Amino acid sequence: MRNVGLALLLALVACDCGKKSDEEILREKIDSTPVHVYVAAKVALTKSGDDARIRDAREKLVALFAALEGGDATAAGDSARELSVTDLIGVGQALWELRATGADIVRNGTEDELDPLLPVLLRMRNPDDPVATRIDRSTDHAVFFLGLWTLKVHPRSPTPIPDEILLYEASRVNTDELAVPELKVLVHGLRAYVYATNELCDLAKRDGDAFDALDRPTLREAFVSFGGAPLEAHQDEVGLAAVASLAHGATAYCYFGRDEPDEAREELERFVASAERAGASPADLALVRAYLAYSNDQLAEARTQLELAKTADWMTDARREDVDEVIEHLDREDTDFLDGYFDKAFFARFAAELALREADEAGVFDGLKETQVYESVRWFLQGTGAAIDGVGEGVSAAADGAKQRASELWRKLRSD
């Protein structure tokens, strides 16, 4: 009996019973007020019925979008701007009233009982838009995810979008059910990046592995179905490698943050291979290679890579002096100093930033940004986002401070 008790005790000690899985953490992250209100906006535009709150929110959203489609409100005088601010506040009030409906949908996973949103938005702008008929639910989520990602992450057009909303759309995409299968490549690669930057390393690795396992992946026709131009062969080759390096670089950073160095180094090695295909120079990658060599006790190779790193275009004189100091300690095998210099999080973060630059320079995002689909996503997100952010939880009073904030957001939105 004592042995049985001892076995049970050992089993309990060995069991990491309190650790949550990435799936559980993801569910907790997306069960948030920003997502509830975001989904409420979708409900307002896609759900029919007699609910007065839904009708009210829909009418206010349509009025806001009509104002967005009009001329420059800031140049038309104070009365036009005041009407637009009123639209923003009204949308915020209406969506706040619907937030419980949004919460129920998020928690029960029933959004796919709604019609896809993109066809509604496209037809609001052009009743005969041919793309609207080609968008099913999973494709709707995929395009919103890609549009959100581009708006939030793209260095030339950053938009303040809550991470929870991006995670929500990412989690709703079933890549096996896409009406446009070419989107699968981008969803796996960019979703890996999003999961990794939100500390969901295992989910990120799963998408990164799925990306690498794709048979003959291509980005050439990804946005043609939506009216975008096909990528040239070189753009396709570089773009694929850049997206892969983005996924693996971010996942490495994630695993370093969780103090799982073996998994992190594996992802860094995959990053180096894909970043090189994307066009990164040997000098650009030398610091990462120096770290990998050092972590494998290959000190001579680490020294070679550090010398090469000094020739990178982005190296400043101060950084070169730092590298020279590292080389001196490397020659003396001063591991205490070297461990401090080879900050693993720095190198993984550097890897992700380099990959993002390569993806941008390859024009991976340009095809999407040329389409009416992207403009509709941008239209919806910036319109509702400004309204929600402008009025927030204290929306009912519509006080002067809220009006001032909404007015500032309106001017920013109109200038984008």
C-alpha cells in the first residue's frame, strides 16, 4: 500500500497539471471585450431579425460608412465634422449595447452561423461586385485576418488593432475549407508569426510546420481572385522564403522567451535557411549564425561569423566596436561574458525584424493592398475601431472629452 501511495505521489509531482495548453490560453485571450465588441459589429451588419439593438447598430454603422465614403469632412467645415463625430459616438454606443451578444458568440464558437461579412461590405460599396459571390465563411475569416495583419504589422501603415482581435480571426480560419486555396500559404506563415508574438509557441510551430509541409506552395495567384495582380516569379520565390523566415524567426523568439533553447535553436536554423532564400546577405545573417555556432561550441566558426557581421550595411561604428570586444572574449573562451552578449531574445527578435523587412521588400503585401477586398476590410476596421476606441466604456454620456477624442480619431482616419 505504501508503494502505491509513493507511486501516486511521484505521478503527481511529475504531472505538470497546472500548466495550460496553448489552446486554453488562446481561448482566454480572445474572450475579451475588444473581441466581443468587434463581433457585435459583425452581428449588426449580417444578422437579420427583429432585435431593435441590432437594427440600431446597423443603421448607425451604415451612416458612418456613408460618411467615410463622402468627401473630406475636415475640409467641409465644422458642421460636417460634428456630424461625423456624432456618427462615431453613436456607433460606439450601439456596439457597446451589443457586446453581450458578441461575448456569447465568441464563447460558444457560433459566429459561423452568421453570413460572411465581406460580401456585405463589398455590396455596400458596389451592389454588383463580382468578388462577393466567391467568399465563404472560412475565406471571410482568412481575408479579415490578412487585412488585420497588414494594417497592424506593416511598417508603412501601422494601425492600433488589439492583439485579441487578430488572434480571434486567426483562430477562426480553417485552411482546408478556403474557397481560395492559395491563401493557405499566407495564413499558415503569418498565423505562426501572430501566435509566436503572443507567446503561443506550440501553435506557432504547428503553423510553421504546416507551411513547410505544403506541396508546391506559391503566392503568385493569392490575390487574383480578389482583383489583385499576380506576383512575378521572383517576387513569389522571395515572398515565400520571407514568410517562412518570418514564421520561424518569431517562433524562435517565442521559445527563447519560454526558456526552451533547443526548440528555439531549431527554429533559428530554419529561419537562417529561409531568410537566405529571401535575399538576406551572409553579413545580415552572420550574428545569428555566430550565436548558433557558439551555442554548439564551434568557437572558430563563431569568430568567422562575427568578423563577417561587421561588414553588414546596418552595422554602426559603435556596434563594430562591440563585436570586436566579443571576439576578444571569444578568443579567451570567456563564457561568462559571451553568455551575456549572446542574448538569445535579442537574436530571435532581430531575426523576426529582418524577415519582416524582406517580406515587405518582396512586395508580398502589395497585391492585397491593391484590392477592393482590402479596402473594405480597412474601411470596416478603421471605422468601427475609431468609434470603439473613441468612446470606450463611458459611451453613454457622450461627454465633451469623448467628443474631442472622437474628433481627433476622425481627423486621423480621414487623413490615412
